[in-house]
Amino acid sequence: MSFFPTFLLSFLFFSFLVSAQQNRNPSFFNSSDFPWQPTQNRTLYSPNSVFAAGFSPVSGSPNLYRFSIWYLSVTGKSVVWSASKTPVNRSGAVNFTSTGVLRLGNSSSGDNLWPGKTSGNSSATRLVLHDNGNLVFGSWESFKFPTDTILPNQTITGTDIVSENGKFKFVNSTYLYFNNSDLYWTASGTNAFKVMSSDGKVDQENGASFITSDFGIENRKRRLTLDDDGNLRLYGFDPDLREWTVVWYATHELCTIHGTCGPSAICTGDGSNSTSCICPPGFSPLRNSGYAKEGCEIKTPIRDLPNSRFIRLDYVNYTSPKELELDGKNLSICQANCTANRNCLGFLFKYDGKGTCILKLGQLLNGYWSPGTESAMFLRVDQSETANSTFKGMTEILETTCPIRIELPLPPDDSNTTTRNIVIICTLFAAELISGALFFWAFLKKYIKYRDMARTLGLELLPAGGPKRFSYAELKAATGDFSNLIGKGGFGDVYKGELADHRVVAVKCLKNVAGGEPDFWAEVTIIARMHHLNLVRLWGFCAEKGQRIVVYEYVPNGSLDKYLFPSGRVGSDRYEEKPMLDWGVRYRIALGVARAIAYLHEECLEWVLHCDIKPENILLGDDFCPKISDFGLSKLRKKEDMVSLSKIRGTRGYMAPEWVKSDMITAKADVYSFGMVLLELVSGVRNNQMQGSMIESEDWYFPGWAFDKVYKEVNVEDILDRQIKQSYDSRAHFDMVNRMVKTAMWCLQSRPEMRPSMGKVAKMLEGTVEITEPNKPTIFFLGDE
Ligand SMILES: *[C@@H]1O[C@H](CO)[C@@H](O)[C@H](O)[C@H]1NC(C)=O
Ligand SMILES: *[C@@H]1O[C@H](CO)[C@@H](O)[C@H](O)[C@H]1NC(C)=O
Ligand SMILES: *[C@@H]1O[C@H](CO)[C@@H](O)[C@H](O)[C@H]1NC(C)=O
Ligand SMILES: *[C@@H]1O[C@H](CO)[C@@H](O)[C@H](O)[C@H]1NC(C)=O
Ligand SMILES: *[C@@H]1O[C@H](CO)[C@@H](O)[C@H](O)[C@H]1NC(C)=O
Ligand SMILES: *[C@@H]1O[C@H](CO)[C@@H](O)[C@H](O)[C@H]1NC(C)=O
Ligand SMILES: *[C@@H]1O[C@H](CO)[C@@H](O)[C@H](O)[C@H]1NC(C)=O
Ligand SMILES: *[C@@H]1O[C@H](CO)[C@@H](O)[C@H](O)[C@H]1NC(C)=O
Ligand SMILES: *[C@@H]1O[C@H](CO)[C@@H](O)[C@H](O)[C@H]1NC(C)=O
Ligand SMILES: *[C@@H]1O[C@H](CO)[C@@H](O)[C@H](O)[C@H]1NC(C)=O
Ligand SMILES: *[C@@H]1O[C@H](CO)[C@@H](O)[C@H](O)[C@H]1NC(C)=O
Ligand SMILES: *[C@@H]1O[C@H](CO)[C@@H](O)[C@H](O)[C@H]1NC(C)=O
């Protein structure tokens, strides 16, 4: 047998290669290199040294090995493919058999673990690892037998991947299933994924595609992995952070993944990356497990079906093997119907005005709490059950998340009373500081309580398909031949219209859009996926005859600038008298806008930088709920365009210093712009107009001036909007206003890295983090380029 010398020789040769010349690592093995055993410590390297293949030890079992392919020099998960789930022991091998096929096993008998058919073919004698991570043997390739991961350039069409724990499956690169049959996610438009490029674009069937948050960075190490929690995520390896970062994921809301919690348990998410499972009242974890994750069972089995009672669980939804929908029924009919059905475990009642009632029969699965459901589950329990509902808040949330019925006063005719009031306020100021803080806490509690709900609410409304594609004729009809012009924005003119289904829309005809139609489509699809209470919803688009039109929901009250700077609007001949926004409303606007930007930056993985935050782009909906418009559109433009464009429009006052310098634009540019908006909300004056009217100095800089007022003179009142100063009550408003101004100071730091993230900004405004003293914002960048 020539086995031993060959092995020794190749081992020595290999050791020599590894120690002496890293870049001459073998990228293929031929027949004379087999058998290949775990104990030989041999590895194949792709010629570009990005991937390696060989036996890797199974973690926790030092004498067991899997034949795998992995990314070299990454931290975190590196294995991207394994020949089999079953490991081999030290006497196992990959061998080249006499019939010319590859064989993997503990010994030369038993099952062959090598996946697929490697056919006997005299020219297929080399096992080669390619630059893209594909291991090839004749016509066999590892890319055709993916495990839980897909690599760039790997054809995905028609393949399935399975999570490492075997619970979840991505079928035909379109559907996500739990337990092979329980569907919980479908690719947008049911368009199967085709291939992912190394710069972060995923092509789907029918010409559709989507891009990752780090799209455009070439040759980044990437992987699309079905994780053990059932979410499909695309990762890019960030060489600076030296870690995998998530750049796209299938579902925002982990609780929508089936099988996250066992039968009868209810999944709750906190809007972040984790979930928990809770047993509903009257239920306890299954005896044998003790964990709600495994499922729950009723504490007191129902002894007398007709006399059972119901516990109401707000915002909870279950799926059942059998469901019975009764339309147009009221709650008591629904309850009677469930009571009469011995298989009925409870019913879902929708508060949608139609009285939709769905009886849940047989089993309660995939329990899920989310304010987005707008419905309540009535769970059937024994008459003797005394437990109370722990899922409440249906009525409260509808009032607090945003629309609150408010009446705003019209601007006062005379502002002379202001000065007197200020004197009084200033004297009371110090004494009331403490009680003011207490009042503020009571006020804030409500907001903090529902913050997470609001977030979930925003996320929950994601549409199944993409945005609607309108024809030009449809939009022409809807807008009465583009007759009702309601605004001229930087991106184009906006017309009001009404669709055939009576939805009132704002139709924006975009100017100077770069890129072809597929790119436009891809971008618009992503913008349409952004759902948040404080973002204007995008309903559709049109890309006909060179036109680029986007269709938004119509937001009735117009933009924030009309309320903040009414007298400054000299250019407008149709000056309407707008009500004054009181402090509470201004605070809510600030918080809403901060949350929406934080959502864009953090929940949507930073890929939607707004890049043009200013009062004109903050629309006010019913009850002055703020809604950001134009987000994501800047992606359609180049950076140079943005700079020159903003200069022309005179919105330079909102642009972060890095726009003018040639630094990289990051999410922190939006933080800066938001800081300016915050200051303007408080002062009621445009940052670049106050200079002329108040102080005649060349290097006067609003943020710097405000900083001195807050931290040096400790006199926040000087900054306040003079039009509503008389309604400023330091007891009720001081902490709120103080927070807005101090947060603005942090946002306006000239160095991007000094500014907090938008998530932190929202927390600062909410009062959930302490605001320390920042550096004074400086003006250095405002040269005359
Ligand atoms: C296998 O490859 C080595 C070089 O790596 C070469 O010297 C040898 O001739 C090859 N054997 C066969 C059978 O192709
Ligand atoms: C392979 O590597 C392990 C650990 O690095 C070492 O203990 C073992 O002796 C090596 N085997 C051979 C055959 O060199
Ligand atoms: C190889 O042997 C190990 C234990 O020695 C066992 O766990 C493993 O399942 C075996 N694999 C095969 C393919 O038989
Ligand atoms: C590996 O497992 C096989 C059975 O699958 C067994 O016959 C063999 O002795 C094991 N070898 C070692 C080194 O454990
Ligand atoms: C590998 O296959 C050859 C025949 O092709 C056989 O002689 C040898 O014993 C096998 N080695 C192992 C470790 O399975
Ligand atoms: C993918 O294919 C493209 C074009 O064929 C090539 O430029 C790129 O380097 C490939 N990427 C990888 C990771 O193989
Ligand atoms: C053997 O494999 C090579 C490379 O995949 C292929 O070009 C050739 O047609 C195959 N020959 C036979 C007889 O299958
Ligand atoms: C898989 O997807 C492709 C492309 O969308 C489609 O043609 C094919 O019918 C699908 N197969 C199954 C089994 O769904
Ligand atoms: C979320 O969890 C997954 C799986 O545990 C992890 O890979 C990922 O890095 C986490 N973070 C984000 C932001 O998704
Ligand atoms: C429950 O509703 C179904 C469908 O409307 C109806 O057939 C059934 O008779 C109802 N049962 C009771 C007890 O109301
Ligand atoms: C409840 O869950 C089912 C299944 O996931 C879903 O089809 C239905 O739309 C949900 N109902 C509500 C009101 O969210
Ligand atoms: C449920 O609430 C009622 C009154 O709201 C209270 O008397 C009772 O003790 C509560 N039951 C439990 C189990 O907390």
C-alpha cells in the first residue's frame, strides 16, 4: 500500500507550504491526495485566500469532525457549507473510490455522507476550491447543495436552505417554513431569489431586486444565512469593526416567525432582536418543560363548557388549524357562538367597525402580541378561573401613540403681554424647577410606556407585496391632469389627487432621477417597506415615458414650517392663518420625528439616510401627528447633486459640516439637521433668519448662541418662540423645553462622531437617559464655498 508514504510526503510538503509560503496553499487535491483524513490537518485554500475547505472539529466534541468550507480571517460564524450534518470520527475520511466517486464516512463501508452524486468520470479527478467558495469536483459543485448559507454569485433559484437546528427551511428561495409545512414568510411579490452579488444586490425573478444597507461596497465578504431563530439575514463582514453586520433581513418582527413559542404561548418582541414567550392568564407552562417557550396548558381544564368564561387579551392573535369567521356580528353573538362550539378555544374580535369575529378551533398556535393587530383575543377558561388579563391597553394606545384630540389657539393679536409674563415666569423659575421636573415625569410616563408599542405598531404594518405600480393615465386622472399643485419640493412638484378607490394622495413628480427603471423600482420598493407612524406612507409609483412619479398618502395639515414661521413666508401670497403649536404639541412633534429617523437609521439598518431633514419635510397629519416625507429619495441622487441642490434652495442651514467638507456622509448628518429643527421648534425662528433680525454679527451662529443661553447664562427662556412665550409655564414646560434644547446641542456637534445616534436622541428627548453637557457647537465650517 502506498498510502503511508504518500500521506507522509504530502503532509511534509503541505507543512512546508504553510510555514514557508502562505500564498502557495493548495487550491485543489487530485486522486493521489486521497484519502483525506481529519488527523492530517490538511486544508484547501481558494486562490484568493478568502475560503478554506477541510475537516473542522465539531465544537464540544474534540474527536468528531465535519467536512466544511469556511471564510478565512473572519470572527463569528465562518462555516458556510458542510458536507453532512453527521460528523465523522478520527478514522473517517474523504476518499476517492475505485469507481471514481467521492466518499465521506467513518470507514469504507456504510453510508456515503457526501451529498449528491459525484459521477465516475476520468477527467473529474480534482477537487477544486474556487475563489467564490464553490468546491467543485467534475460536474459536482457544493453550490448546488447549500446548507444554511448562500454566498455571493451562488445561484439560489430552486434551492432550499435549512437552519442549522433543522427547524426552519427557506424553500425554493421564496418561502420560509417552520417544520416543513408552516409558512410564515414569502419573498416580496413571491419572486424567488436568484443570485446575490458581492456588492450587496439580490436579484429576484421577474427582474425584481433589492439591495442591502451597505449596498455598493464591492467585494465585501457576505453571506445569506437562515439563522436558528428562523429569520433569514444577509450579513456583510465589516473589516473595521471586524464583525458580521446584518445588512438585510426577512422579517422585522421576530414574533411573526412560526414556532418561536409553543402552543398557547404568546410571543412578545421588544422591537429589537429578541423575543420572549409568555403564558396567557389562566395558563401555565407545560409540566414537563417549565418554560413558556415550549408551550402552555390551561391551569383549570374547562369542566362545564356552556358555563365557561372569556378573558380578553388585547392585541393578541393566534392561528388555529381550523378557524371560523363570522362577519358583522357583535361581541355577544360571537361569544355565544364560541360557547356553543365545544372545539372553540376562544375567538378573535377585530375592532374595525365591522365586528369581525374569528373562532379558533382545535389548537392555539403562534400566539403573538402586537399593537398592529387592532384586535383582541377572547380566551376561553373555566368559570372558576379568577386570573385577570395581563394584555391590556387597547383603548389607551389608540389615544396616546399619536392622534390626541387637541384644539390649538390661533396666534395672539398682541404680543406685549409676553414681556410681562416673562418677568413673572423668570422670578418663579428657580422655585418651580423641582416641581416642574416631577410634573414632567408624570407626563412622560405615558409616552415611555407606549414607546415600544408605537415602534411595533409601525413595524407591524409592513405590506406583503411591493408598492402599486400606477399607469401615467391613472395618475393623470387622479390629479385632474396635474392641476392641483400643492407644493414645490426639492425633488419635484407635488399635486393633490384622489385615486379611483377614493384615497386622497399626494403625487410627486420627481426631477433629475439617476439610474434606469429597474433601479428606480428597487429603490421605491424599499421605501415602500418603511412603515412607521411618523413616516409618510408611500403607496405606489409610476415609471412610464421617462416619468418618475411617486404616490404618497395625503397629509392634510401641511408642513411644519408654515406653523413655525408664518410671518417669514413673504413669498407666499396665499397666507393662511395657522394655529400656534403649543409646547406639548411641539414636544410631540420632536419626539415623533426623532423616532421616525431612528427607525430609518436603526430598524431599517441605516440604509435610508434622509439627508434633507427640515421643517418643510415634516408634514402634520391629523391632530398634528408629525410625518416625515421625502425619506429615501436622496438615494436616487448623487452626493454632489445634493450639495448644490441644497445650496440653491437655501437650506444650507440644516446641512451638517461634513457636506461642505468632503467627508463621508453618515447617519450623523441627519442627526445634525434634526438638531437644527429642534432649535427651530423651540425658537420659532429659522436658524438663518434670526441672525439678521436680532444680532448684527458676521460670525453669529445660532447653535453657539443657544449653547451660551443654556449653559453659560442658564436662561433657556431667551431662546423661546416669542409668539407663544406667554403660554410658557415653567412648571409644566421647563423640563420639556430644556430637554429639547440640550438634545439639540448634542445633535449640532460639528464632529459627526460626537453626535449621538438617533436612537439615543429619541431617548434623550423622552427623558430616559441623562443629558450631560456637550461641547459648544462651533461655526468653523460655514465658509463661502
Ligand atoms: C496531482 O497533483 C500533483 C501536483 O499537485 C502532481 O504532481 C501530480 O502529478 C498529480 N497527480 C495526478 C494523478 O494528476
Ligand atoms: C494536527 O493538529 C493538531 C492540533 O493543532 C495536533 O495536535 C496534531 O498532532 C496534528 N496532526 C498531525 C498529523 O500533524
Ligand atoms: C462516526 O463515528 C462517530 C463516533 O465514533 C459517530 O458519532 C458518527 O455518527 C459516525 N458517523 C458515521 C457516518 O457513521
Ligand atoms: C469511528 O467510528 C466507527 C463506527 O462508525 C468505529 O468502527 C471506529 O472504531 C471509530 N474510530 C475511532 C477512532 O473512534
Ligand atoms: C480509500 O479508498 C481506497 C480505494 O480507492 C482504499 O484502498 C482505501 O483503504 C480507502 N481509505 C480509507 C481511509 O477509506
Ligand atoms: C461574482 O461574479 C462577478 C462577475 O462574474 C465577479 O466580478 C465577482 O468577483 C464575483 N464575486 C465573487 C465573490 O466571486
Ligand atoms: C467529465 O467531466 C468533465 C468536466 O465536468 C466534462 O466536461 C465531461 O463531459 C465529462 N465526461 C463524461 C464522459 O461524463
Ligand atoms: C421555484 O421557483 C421557480 C422560480 O420562481 C418556479 O419556476 C418553480 O416553479 C418553483 N418551484 C416550486 C416547486 O415551487
Ligand atoms: C440578531 O440575532 C441574530 C441571530 O442570533 C444575529 O446573527 C444578529 O447579529 C443579531 N443582530 C441584529 C442586528 O440582527
Ligand atoms: C355560529 O355561527 C355559524 C355561522 O354563522 C352558524 O352556522 C351557527 O349556527 C352559529 N351557532 C350559534 C350557536 O350561534
Ligand atoms: C391573525 O393571524 C393570522 C395568521 O397569522 C393572520 O392571517 C390574521 O391577519 C391575523 N389577524 C389580525 C387581526 O392581525
Ligand atoms: C382580578 O381583578 C380583581 C378586581 O379588578 C381583583 O379583585 C382580583 O383579585 C384580581 N385577580 C387576580 C388573580 O389578580
